[in-house]
Amino acid sequence: MKVSDVPATILLSLLAILIATSASAEELTIKRIDSRWQQKFNAGTLKTPYKHYMALLKGECLKISEHCSSKHQYFTAMLWALDKESAGTGVSALSRQLGFVPSAPLQVLLSKRAKRPPPDKNKVDIYDWQFAKASDCIKWQCRLANVPPALL
């Protein structure tokens, strides 16, 4: 039987199965890689020039949007950076771009709670950023970072 003898719908179905199967295998590989980097990071054996930080910035939103309202008093973020200074610069720039005006110094703290692997080439990789009310911030990231109540 030649390929030209097979109906197009069957060929398309087979192609779709092949694509779906290869995507599943790729996802499994990514999950394995992800679990290895996280295990190494948690054990302190991950070889990378980057350090993982948690940033906390007290202030208010000037640009009201679905993510930022006048009720939000904190900007929080997780990030990978080469050092504390570049982490602070990156978070400050992003928060200003989003319309958040600080009212207190930026707190940048080393963190052992990375949710994604370090970047390959970016100097600062900011992720999981959000605006939070004081009550929400105190409930999760402030406690994770062991921020003294006096800084809140």
C-alpha cells in the first residue's frame, strides 16, 4: 500500500497522534529536569552564578488596573539575580513601570523557595510578582521571608 492510497483523514489522525505523543515525552523530560534542578537547589549543590531572592516593597499604586488598586500596599516578587544590587534595581524598575510608588526602602532577601530554574542568560529574571494588601502579605511572603514586623 502506498501513502497516496491512504485517506487524508487517517494520515492527519496519525500525524496528530505522533505530535501528541512527542509533546508528552517532551513534557516528561521537562518535568524530570525541573525536579533535578529543584533538588539540587534545595540541597545547595546547584551550580549557577545566580542567587534566588524574594523582594518586598511597601508603597501604593498610582496606575489603577485589574492587578493594582489603591488598596494594595505591597509589591512582592520572586527573582533570580547575580547579586542583591541587581535584584533591587530590576524590581525597582519593574514596580515603577507598573505604576507602583514606594513609601519605604526595598527589602531584598535571599530565598530558598525557588519555583523555577535560574536563567541561562538574563541578568535578572523576575517572576511571580504581584500586588498585595498588608494582610495578604503578612500571611504568606512576609512570613516566608522572615521579615521582622517592624519593617512592615
